[in-house]
Amino acid sequence: MPYVNVWVDDTDVLEDASDDDLIKELRRRNLPAAAETDEATEDLNRIFYAFYFGKQDEAVHVMRKYVQDVTGRTLP
């Protein structure tokens, strides 16, 4: 069966999306309100600056925590 691999540079995608667009997308997906807390906003800023300063490992670590907090699910 044929398949296609698609690679997206997350840095480019995140730079093009405004905070409002990201929040609208979270609401569209019916994610819990945890995405709009002060702690979530702080985590988003930490993620942004980690990517900004080239600290991908730190950004992914914080992003993992953020996703788990917002969705209420645990990643393996």
C-alpha cells in the first residue's frame, strides 16, 4: 500500500499562527478550559522562548507537559 510522508517545520507553522488563532483552534477541538489559564499562558511563553533561543529539547519537554495538562491525557 503506498503512503506519503509529510514533514512540517513546526517553527514556521507556529511563527505564522497568532495566539488568537491557536486559542480558536483549541476551542474548535473542544479542548478543556485549561488552555486559557495563567499557567497555560506561562507554558506557552516558555515554549515560544525555548524555540526562539534554539532550545528545542526544553521546548518539547514543556510542550509535552502543556499538552497533557490541556487534554487531561497522559502521553506514553
